[in-house]
Amino acid sequence: MTQFDTIVVGAGISGSTAARILQRAGQRVAVLEARDRVGGRVWTVSTDVEDTQDVGASWVHGIDNNPLADAVRAFGIRTTEFTVGSYQPDGRPIAYYSPTGTRLSESAAARFAADVHDFDARFARVIAESPPLTSFGDAVEATLTELDWDNDRLDRVREFLAHRAEEQLGVAQGDLDAHGLDDDAIDGDEVVFPDGYGELAACLAEGLDVRLEHVVTQVRWDPDGVALRIGSQWFSADRAVVTVPVGVLKSSDFVIEPPLPEPVSGALDRLAMNAFEKVFLQFPIKFWDENVYAIRRQGEAGRWWHSWYDVTLDGHPTLLTFAAGPCAQQTREWSDERISDSVLEALRGVYGHRVVPPDSVYVTRWQDDPFSYGSYSYMTVGSRSRDHDDLATPIGGVLHLAGEATWTDDPATVTAAMKSGHRVAERILERSVPFGEIWEPSSR
């Protein structure tokens, strides 16, 4: 056995953040990473046409008072403003297309956006007053009953809310707790990375003892420390920080002995991993609307493919859409070609013969990734907001869980991952640690 002060499982943003702080404090730290790369669900790939695409996380959701944005600036990583706004109906130029495929006028789009805002104001109260075991979909329907609108207005808002649950959390609205989107506020602009989010992951991992392709299958813990199994080899330490996603924690591939106690185990039971895939299509020409950042289709034709985002940064004209929730589940076994054909058919419902064949298509497969089993976590019906923090409750003084699912204020984000890594390091060191220690050069 090799002895360490702390072993971190996972070289994603959370794990690397914790490891950097602990190593800076003088601990002997090893990071065991199952993949052949760092970053976890932050992953930048090169495309067939020599561009880069972030096939995992893409955005910093709000740069104000955000240590993640501070880290990006400190490392000198290039960003571009691209504010999505938590799937809002307006705020940025959006080209809306009606159920019949005609573009809404500015006044019609404004009326629709006003309906959504009116609904949202009532929706917040309905959710706050909803009893336990109320789903997001239940709360939507309860709110719609308060509105004296015709069926078309109700249907447009109903489908918009369904798409919001799917696109933000990758789950059908009937499977999401009513409070599942309570923590989606964004402070300041959102930004993306022309050179790829992976640059941040590489910066955070630099200088760490990262052991790639070390697949941890078993964690044993007792008051004296921890032991972790990788194949036939065991690593031991005084403590461990486990940052694997909820999908891995709940799988039979990853065993913790003794089993997780309450409140950790109950929180884990009530959280789940979503079904959410990205579909990038790169084209030889731009055939879609000018001066918009998103195209949205209303009605049944937009049931699956309803939103496309122009993510052309420095390279080829590129649209991004999402297979989310039921769509991701039903297309899971489809080939990339079949998915591409389905998306193109939907685009033709808007742009007709103007749609040209793509030069390159990339479809993510996070649901089948054995080191994540999904893209990020969500609250199942009956879950509670505090389940995120409860999942991070220290266990026996030697075992800690961290990652996006363990942060209540803004789960399912890279910001949450970084903050959770910072928090677990503070708990281990038993002192406050300025966020700047994550990126400032060590004086040691």
C-alpha cells in the first residue's frame, strides 16, 4: 500500500480544486482519475473541421461574485459573452417560429414573452405553497388553472415550461421536484470559451499528482482512515474526497463499505442523474436567421428539437441543440446519423430548402459513460433542497463527498463543483481558505 494524507477520487473541477488547496497546505495528495484525461464532465474535443467544441460543460453561468469566473480570469483564459439566461423567453435576440413554421413578429414574440413572465410570477408562489411530493409538472398545471387565457396561449406556455425543465435539467417535468429549479438565478453575464473549457481543467490539475486511468471500484473506510481499490492494487490514506458523479455513486461499479450513513444515503436516494445530450452541427454556410443567438420552434413540431443556439465562435457556422429528458432517452440507441437526420428534418420545418447538409456532427453519449452515467444531477419528486448539502456531510471524519450535486445554491454547474471542492478542503484543514489560493502561485 501507498500512504497519503488525502486521496481525491476524480480529477474534475471539484477534485482538482480540493487537491490544489490541500497540496498548497503541505499535504501529500494523490488524485485518482478513471479517465485518460483530466476535467471529468468538462471536456473539450477537436472537430472534423479543426474547431474545438465543449461537449461537456460550456458556460460560466454568471460572472459576478463567482470564484469560477475569478479563476478563469486569473489563469488568463479567453472567454466570450454568451448569456443564455436560464431558458428565458427573452433578454437576448431569439427567433420564434409558430406551430405552423412562420416566424413570429416582434410584437407577437413580445406578447408570448410577457405571458411567460406573468406565469413565472404566479409560479413562484405556487411552488412555495406546494405540498411535498409535488412535481414541477403538477405545479405548472396548478398555475395554469389560475390564468383566464385561451387554449393556444396556455399550450404555448405549458410547452415552454416543459422545455425549460428538459433543457435546464435534462428531465421530464413530471419527474422533477417542484423545487428542482429554485436555484437557477444568474448574477451577471454568462460566458463561453472559444479555446475550450478544458483549458481551465488543465490549469487546475497542473502540478498535482494525478494518476490517470486509475479506476476506483471500492472505498473502505473506518475511523482510522480509508483504503481504495484500483484493480488488484490498494491505496490508503488518512482520508478520501470522492468527487464522482451521482450516477457512479448509485451504480454497482462503485462500492463504499460500510454503506453511506444518513443523512448522506437518503439524500443520494432522492437525487438522480439526468438524460441530457448535446448535438453539434457544423455547416459550410450559415443559413439561419441573422442577428439572433437562438431559434425556437413552438408546437408539436418542436416537441424534441425546439431550440437551436448559434455557437459559432471563431470557426465554422455551428448550431447546438439538445436531446433532453424523454428525447435523450428515446434516441439513446440511435446512431449519430439518425439523430442528425431527425434534427435536420426539424430545421427544414423552419428553413425549408435553405438547410444544407452539415460538414460535421457530434453527439454526446453521457448516459452511457461509465464514469458519469449522465450529464448532471437533478432533484427527483420528494427531494429537498438541503439534500445537496446533506450529500456532503462528512462521514466518520475520514470520508467526504464533493461535486456539483453536493452544492445547494446552484447545483448542476461548474461553479457548484468548484465551491464544493473549496468547502471540503476547508473542512479537512479546519480553517477558512481564501478562494484565491486556488489560482494564486504558491509561495512555498
